[in-house]
Amino acid sequence: MDTEYRNTDRGDAGPEAAPNRRELLKGAAALPLAAVLASPSLARAAAATTSGQTIRTAGGRTVTASLAVPSVTPAPAVLVIHEFWGLNDQIKSVAAELARQGYLALAVDLYGGKVGASQEEARAYMSQVKLEEATDTMISWARWLAAHEQGNGKVGSVGFCFGGMWSLETGIEAGIDAVVVYYGRVDQPAERLAKLKGPVLGHFATRDTFIDKPMVEGFEANMKAAGKALTVHWYDADHAFANPTSARYDDADAKLAWERTAAFLGRTLGASE
């Protein structure tokens, strides 16, 4: 694969912004992830700690992402895949939090730099994603992370909603070491799931009418038929319960799901801190 690479953006807002950002980050370090995600200023400050990356994919396209580097390397790596809104400060903040936990975290952009300002806009961007191109993007980034000089070769993924589907898809197509799905589509046949290399952790909501119980139960049956490791957790909540900016946000369940995610990644990938 051609891994033409350059650093495109360090998120700097200019010298005058640095002191304020440092103060914000100092305060954010003591806060739970949900508090950072719910605050535009804190999310912006955390996102600014990531650096823009560009590669040429195996299919010859140019794609971008945002990288967060832990204080100790080499470290295991985690792909972070955005919701249908696109790669916004929230998702970059998740990567920054994973870096704080000891992972080389890469927030991938599947919308080519576009971020939805409304549900209609986000839905339009999501509908424009082509399966073959997005698969090429995710495989290419997974390989890039696996070979990264600050990584240790292990790669996992965490995805939310639209990104949850792509987290599982990346596990299937890229053979990564661990997969976390937050209420994403999981209706895959056993023969495809048999391609998974690592275990899967799934977070699902009992009141979710999109990713519902029949879909998840079918997923469990197909994972069992494929002989693959799966842990499913159900929450008495609705779709997008882990997004603090959503009306359906559930603080207790979001916190528990993140604790379970951190423990799962620790068991499957390990961390340098």
C-alpha cells in the first residue's frame, strides 16, 4: 500500500489562544469524558490536541484523520469512527481521551472534511458514503496505525452509531485486534463475521427502534455460529444514549458503557499507561 503521508493540521488557533487552551485542558483532565463532550469549549480544546494526518489509500484516494498521541510510546492503537454528524470536535475529544488513557488514537473522517450542522445535512453526507471507498479508507488507516512508529502493532476500533457499523466492518475487513460497537448496525451473516480476528464488545439500548433487539439477537446468533467472541451489554436507554449533546443522553449508562469500553480495550490491547 502507498502510505504517502503528511501532517496537515495541528489545530492551532494562534499564539493568543494557547494560554486559554492550556487552562481549559488542565481543568478538563479532571473531568469525565461526558463533561468534555457536552461542553463546546472543552471539546474544542481537547480536539486541538490532535494533529491532522493524510494518507493515500490502497485504492489511490487521499483521506484525512486526526491523531492523538499518548505520553508513553510505543502504544496500542485505536481507530475512532464518528457518528452520522461527521468528524467533529466531540469525536476528536474521544481520541484525545483515549490518548490520555495510553492509546495511539486516530479519529477517522469518512465524510471528506464535511460535518453536518443539521440532521438533514448529516443524513445527506451519510447517504453519500460509498461502501467500497469507506472500506478502502478504514483498511488503509488500520494498516497505517499497525505500522506506525509510535504504535506497537495492535489495533482496535471504537465507533458510534454510523461509526459503530463501520467499527464492525473494519474488524471484518482489516483483521484488527478488538472491536467496540456503540448502537451501530450489526446485521452481518456468520460467514462474514468469521473473518473477525479479535473479540467484539457491543453497547445497545432497549428503547432503540433503529438497532433493535431482533437485530442484535441475530448478531449474537451469527457470532456464535462463526465461533467468535462477543460481549453484549443492554442499557435501559434510547439510541445515542452516550452522546451528551443528544436529547436521549443517559449520564449513568454513558459512564458505565465507557468504563466497560476502557476495560475491554485494556484486556484486548493493553495500554502503555
